[in-house]
Amino acid sequence: MVNPNESIASAPLPTEKTLKQRKNLFIQFIRFCSINVRMIKMIRKGHHPIEKKGM
């Protein structure tokens, strides 16, 4: 089994640009909205009206 400390030590660190993007509230808000829009699209695709037969 691999030592967890070795795994953590060898993990890649985020760049300065990545850290700034994670802290930027405007970028986070845009990402939040885009994820919500994608979820709404996916949910709408799955909801189909029930067809009534024989009426």
C-alpha cells in the first residue's frame, strides 16, 4: 500500500493563475451560473410529458 504522505507530496500544486481564479468571486459566480444552466438543460431533457393513449 502506498504511503498517503508520499502521495500528497507528489501531487501537483496549482499555479498562481489557478489560485487567483479560485479566489475571484466574479469568476466563481460565472462558473456557478454555467453549472446551473447545464443542470437545468439536463433535467429538462429527462422530463417528458406522459402521453395519454386511447382518449
